[in-house]
Amino acid sequence: MDAFSLGCVLCFCFTRGRHPFGENLERDHNIVCNKMDLSFVDIPEAHDLFSCLLNQDPKLSRPKTSEVLHHPFFWSSKMRLTFLHDINDEVELEARKGNLDLLNALENIVQSVFDGSWDEKIDKDVMDNLHQHRRMPYDGSCVRDLLRVVRNKFNHLRHAPEKVKVIHGSDPTGLDAYFAKRFSRLLIESYKVVSQSCKKEKLLVGVLSK
């Protein structure tokens, strides 16, 4: 019940007064019938956290307090970028070992993250700058290469040309906003993939140290 109450309070605060189970007169009935509405929560990380906290089956799906505190909903821009950066590094490391489980799991979220080719959503000047740091072309159909783009931009943010910084910002806040606007579900879908594997704690270490 504590997790459920926390979900209601967080949702109420985040949406400035909206309740996931409706108005006062119908609220108790909707809770009993599990008639939850989070359609007005348009931030993927918030929607994911609230829906987990308010899940009808507390034993199976509601997160522990420690998991709530470490949820991407509470992360800064730098932490968000660090996590995506570290996922890409982990994918590349595992691929070199011949282990493709994490890579395959990430590629399964393609349809949730982008339609068509992701490189069509990135400004030409940004892509041109990216090509300067990589000899091989990027594959616009792969989540792996999109994560690589985030990693490379994060690593080389300081050295980007001024005209490129104008487009995606000159600090982590601007860069995170640039990618989040174009691929709003990249972070939460990647987080859910990692949460299903033993890599979660390892990757969170780098994030939480930032």
C-alpha cells in the first residue's frame, strides 16, 4: 500500500493535481476495479514509474523503494546520457565476446523507439559532425547505432563546432533534450531491457556516481 500511495502522490504532484483513478466521487470505485488512467502523463519515464507503483498485483510488479529511487524518472540529464553511453559500451564489449543476448534484446525495441530510420530525425549538420569521429557509416535501422550516436555526441560534446552546439546544445541538459525530443522512449525502453538482465546493477554504478 505504501508503494501504491507513493504512486498516487507522485502522479498528483507531477501533473499538478491529476489523479490516476479519476475525480473524488469515482475514485474509490475505480481503485477497486483497477480503472487507472495515465493517458495524461506524456513523459515515458514518469508513465513507467507510476504504472509500476500502481500495479494491481503488488507482489509481482510493484518496485522496491531502492528501485524507485534509482528509476530514470529521477535522473539528471547527465545521468540519462551516462546510462545510454554505458549501455552502448556494454553492448560492444559483449559482442566482442560473442554474446549477443543484450544486443538482440535492444534491437527488439526498435518499433517502440523510432519509425523508419532514426538518422532521418537528426539534423544534417549533427550527422556530418558525427561522421568525423567514425569511419564506418551508421545504420539508421539499428538501436545499437543510435546508442552509439548518443555515446559519441556525449563524449565529443565540448569539441563540437559552434553551429552544431547551437542545434543540440553545449551541455548535457541541451544534448539530452535534443535526443529525448526525437526518441522519447529510447531511455525507458533501454532501461527496461537492462532491468531484465544481470547488467542492471553494473550499469547503474556508473550512472549513480555522476
